[in-house]
Amino acid sequence: MTAAAARPDIPAIIPAVGPSGDSGPILSVRGIHKRFPGVHALKGVNLDVRAGEVHALVGENGAGKSTLMHILAGVHRPDEGSIDFRGRTDVAIASEREAQRLGIAIVYQERSLFDPLSIAENVFAGRQPAGACGFIDRRRLRERTRGLLEMVGLAVEPDVPLSALSPAERQMVEIAKALSLDARLIIFDEPTAALTDAETSTLFGVIGLLKKSGVGIIYISHRLEEVFEIADRVSVLKDGEWQATLPVAGTTPGDLVARMVGRDLSVFTRRMAPDRATGTPRLEVRGLCDPPEAAGAGFSRVRLRGIDFSVRAGEVVALAGLNGSGRTEAALAIFGARPRGGGEILVDGRRIDPPSPASAIAAGIGYLPEDRKDAGLFLEMSVERNITAARLARRGGFWLDDAESRSVAEDFRRKMRIACRDVRQAVRSLSGGNQQKVMLARWLLVGPRVLIVDEPTRGVDVGSKAEVHALLYELAARGTAVVVISSDLPEALAVADRILVLREGCISGEISGADATEEKVLRLASIAVER
Amino acid sequence: MTPRAPDSAGRRPRWTSLPREVVLGALIVLIVLLLWLAGLVYPQLSTFFTLGNLSAILRNLAFEGILATGMMLLLVAGVFDLSVGSMASLSGVVAGWLMKKAGWPVPLAVAGALGTAAFGGFLNGVIVAKVRVNALITTLGTMGVFSGIALLIGGPGITFLPESFSRLGQEEFLGIQAPVWLMAALAGTAGFLLWRTRFFRQYYYIGSNPKAAHLSGINVEGMQILAFTIAGTIAGLAGIVYASRIQTASSTVGVGAELQAITAVILGGASLTGGRGTIFGAMVGVFFMALMKNLLIILRTSSEWQGIILGAVLVLAVGADSIMNRRQER
């Protein structure tokens, strides 16, 4: 181990270290705490990873997996706790560069790659081997890259531009990059989310090789069957707390799920299930799927594979599922903001055609996007103008009536208790909860028949959360069909009359709100049903 | 929910929180006042206030003022158009060619030229909004194309245009030439539409956040195509008016005019990132630039200095704005 550390110039060629017999932990994390404004993300987490071990990390959305990985990769710094790595006690990982220098690499989902550049330039980004005058040594660059590509089993020339590669091949380039850093600990963050089955088995082959060479591996995945296929041990995080570290051989998927669930529900007041047995469906979704080879630029690679459900007037339905299960994609497709391959959407029995946000809005669908700032708000514009945005494009008078707009906005400000000093204030300066209320007001103003809200309380403080929920109930009570997407499982359980669970672009099950437990939902969301 | 301090950011209305066009407008008034005072001491400066000089300023700014109206619309929508200068040349030449060489009656020739300009703008719009080529690249390309076609049709220019046509640009009313009235009418109409109608208000949303605008049901692509079409037509109008005033359709009249228009519009409060600006601001920007140029001429500075000074003023104005905005956000 130490020999390799002394010569960082040598690429981490596999034979460096064989797995030593007992091999104490290569990484040892003790009592890590991390607090973000309003969130205690990690509460005394422990984690040991041995050399030559694949250590899986599982937990619900928001359990703290990403935060922990970001601390190891130098993106965040812990508030408390210590990290020992490769025999050095209490290392401070102050930056991403520092993590690289220590030998910790994180394989993101092709997030750290540069499309137009060659594979070699990607692998050695910013660290290209150079000659005496500082010029890049192309020959050495190519050769070293070729060696690394061989190790990860990628038979492609180093000069090929990255844009020519498939998702799996890009993943391999990421791994080659990690190897070039002489990494002794490699973190895989949901590596198979974008991969086909064949590509996944290639990846597992490479992970097996890395394992043999004594690299420690942290493997994060929502797919429990993968954990059982590839991992030696598994650690469970729940709500920022470390639950257990278990040998995979001695546990079952059901056992893991049971350890992952059970967060504090006290923040949410469970709503009384109202009697709404009658009523025709307001929203019907039939056979919704992605176009055969679309989902191109700007869209994630999750594929929708035939989604059917309906929501009655006054009903609140939650779409649950893990990240990458297709919840947001389904919402976008229903709203007409994502190309649709097949299926139809009906509101009150009438088909929406053509699929576009404008026709969805005309049919009475409202959508609150997941990312408020990126896709929802007009940040520089006033509260008033943000509230009236969706009304603008609909039929209405030719002339604007600013006085009327202002009084409407003032009305919402009072009713929804939006904390701002003036409705002419730019929304940029509002808090997250208040921004979300502005978004809700926009749709309340047009009185939607169907409202889809994607992560309505993300980044919203507890008090505002309850207020947002109350607004959703109020809408439902007035006959709107409400669809809630939430990564926060307790929230989904608390607000919904019915829960639809998505898994890999399909609905894997439906549970009525009264019977729902976190465990039931998580089983449907993370364990493949035997076919 | 903790109530925010009611006046956390805006207790004192600082000058930095005023829109740029208001600051600039105040600056114009200040400069004119200073000029008047200075004129008492240096008689050379008082030539500024002669009727001849004032009417020359107006006459000269009409062309850019008309172009700036269309440019402001585009910048509000988050795009811009480098081809408006070439389009002005092209439409003047087309009008001249139609009435001199093809023998069309003047109204028809003008309509034909305006149609050409509208089509050119529409083309820009389709390439930017539908094909999704960046606006800089698209209009940089069409700038070359339009000016090339203008040269092909008109050579260096078409002279001695019919009397009935040149009257359009030379007529005076209340001692002010028709192009100035036209600019005022156009800016007034555009300003009012942008300020008061639902339809045109959509441009602020599109410029501010196109993704959110799309998700709010706004037809972003269609609206952008329309904006380019309008801006192209306005550029065509500017070219026709200019040709009429000098009774000559020159193929190079619009060279550099697009940059002048963008400079004026940005000085007047628009932002390259879109969603900001008013037609009033565009006019203030045009006036400010015309005033500076005129002053430099009166002070007998060489023309090289105009570029240096106007360029520096632009960077200073926008830079100061940017620094102040960042300070406020903190």
C-alpha cells in the first residue's frame, strides 16, 4: 500500500497489492456528523471498508448516502467525526483534489466527463503527462490511457471522442479515470442506473477485477438484487443514522428493507381518509411509455414502459418510488413536456392532443416541477408576475390589468401567508417555502382539474411543509385530482389516499393509504417481483 | 414560518436599485444642464442648443432608434439579432430596385421590401427557435447573407429614387422630420404593447426562464419566431426610411448599425440573459448615445474617439450594474 502511495506517478496497475489475509479496514469512518441549514443529514455514521471488499450502502432516498459519499470525495466537510484511510488516522479531506491525492475516487454517472474531448483527454483531464517544457506528451498520454482501458476491458482507441461511446462505455472511462488516480477506494454511485443488463455484467466483471487487486469499493444502489449479487457486506443508513453493517451472506432483501424504513412520522398529521367512493376519474393515464429510441438530449435515461392509472376528483394519489424509478418522467410525460411514445392521457374523459404543456394546461392540468429554480420560477420577476404566469397564455382579455393582477396576488399573499414585503418583490429573495407557495398560487389561480406536484416540500422548512399539505387538501376538497410525487416516504404516506409505486418505469403496485406502510412501499419499490 | 424582517433589503431606496434606464435618463438631463451652464462660459458649446443642431441630432438618431425598438423586443425575449443592419440595407435596395428597375408603384415597392424583411426575420426565427442554432451564430451568418444579397441586387447603391418616395423621409411636421415621427410612433406603440398586453408580456417570461415559460403553457418557439419576424420587419422599415431620406438605396447603409442598436439597448437597461428592459429604456439608450456623439463632434474630437468613449461607457455602465446587483444579492 505505502509503496504505491509514494509513487503517484505510477498508474494503479492491478498487481500493486494482493488482498492480504486478514486485511484490516482500508477506510474507517467514525461518528460522522453533518448538518445543513435545517437538516441534520448525518448523525454519527460509522463505516468500515476493507481492501478488496465490495461494500454496499443502502437506504431510502434522503437517508444520507450521498452526503456521506460527498464527504469522502471532499465535496463536503464533516462537522464532527474522524476518517482513517490507509493507515493514516484522522485524515482531513479538504477538497476533491485532496481526495484524489489520497486515493479516493468517485465514479459519478458520467457527470465528470467532457463530451467533445477524446477518451485520453477525459481520463487525464488537467493531469496530462507533459514534457519538460510543459507541452502535453501525446504519445505518453495515449499509451497510458490504452493501458488503463485494457484494464477495464474497453477495446476502444484512446483518441476516440467521448461522445461516440455508449453509457456503459462512459462508465468504464470513469473507472479508468479513477484508476489513473491510483485510487485505492472507489465509490460507485448508482452505477447501473443507465446500463442495460449486458453492460451491467461487464461492469460487475471490472468490479471483480478491482476487488482482486485490493481496491476497496463502496457500492451504492437502489437495486437490492445487485447488492446480493456483488457485495460482500452491506451497511444500512436510515434518516442519517447508521443502522447496521451485515455480511450479505447472512441477510435477505426483506431484512434489509425492514432496516431501511421507519422514520419519524410525527411531523406529519395523517389526513382523515374522506369518503370518495363515487365519482368518475378526473385523470386517466393509459399505457404511457417513452418513444422507442428517444429520451435524448435533456431527458434522463429512465424509460417509461407502460403506465396505467387514474385519479378521481378529490383524490390525492402519491407516486412513490426510488430515485430513477420514473416518477418525474411520468409526470413530465403526462404534462406533455416529455416526448411520448405511446398511450393517452384523458382529463374528464377527453383526450389531450397534441401532447404539449399548452394543451395540458388548456385541459386543466397543472404541474409543479421538481426543480423550482430551474424550471419553475422566473427568479428575477416579481411575486405578482410569477403568480399570474400560467394565466397569461390562456384565454383572457387582450389588455393586461395590472391593478387586478396586483390585487389577485395580494389575495394569495394573504391567504397563503407568503412572507414577502411586497408582491412586486423579486421571488429570488424569498425563502424556499415561500417560493413553493408562489408556485402553488400560480396553479390555484387557474383552478386546475388535475394538479401534479413534484417534490412539493423539498428544501422547505417544517412549518411551511404543513401549510403546503393543507393547500393540497384544500384543492382536493374543491374537486381537483392531486398527484403528489415525493421522495420523502413518510410524507407520501401521510398525504395520499392511495399510493402507486413505480419501479423501473412501470407501476409495480398499488396500496391504499389506510394500509400503506413504509415497508410495503419499499418492498414494491426495490425488490423485483418474481416473474 | 418565521416572518422575515419586513424591510430586510429595501429600507433605503438606493440609486443602485433604480432601473438603469431611469439612471441614464437622469444622466442625460444632467449633461444637458451642464452643457447649458458651460455654454455660458464657452460659447463654442452653446452651438449645441441651436435649432439646427438639435434637429440634426434627432434626424440622425431616427435610424438607430427604429432598429433599437426591434432589438429591445428580442433582448427581452432572451435573444438578439446581428443581421438587422444588413437587413436594413437589403430592404432599402429591394425597395429601390422594385421602383426603379422593375417599375413597381411606390406603395407596392415599399410593401415588397417590407415583406422581404419580414421573411428574413422569420427565417432567423425559425433557425433559432426550431432548428435551435444559437442566435449569435444564426444571425452572424444571415448578416453576411443579407448584405451579400443587397450588394448583388443594388451594387454599391441605387440612386435618384422617385420624388414621391423620397418625400416620405423628408416631409416635416412641426419642424421635425418624418423619420423622427415614425420612430416616436413605433416606439410608442411597441412600448405600450409590451407594457400593457397579455400577449407581449409573455416575452418577459420567455426571456427570464424559457423552461419555466414552456411549462407555464407559453408557446416559446412561436413567440421567438414572431419576435425575429417583427425585428426583421422593423429593420426593413428603418432601411426604407433611410433610403427615402437620402433618396438613395445604399447597399452598405446598415454596416455596424446592429452593434450600435445592441449597445443602445443594453445601455438602456436590457440584459443579454433576457427578461429585462423596456422600449422607453431603448429610447433613452439611443438618445444617450446620440448626445455623446454630438458632444464629441462639437468638441471637435476625432471620430476615432467616439468608438473609444462609447465602448468604455457601455462596459462601465453594465459593469457598475453588475457589481451593484451582486452586492445587493449578498
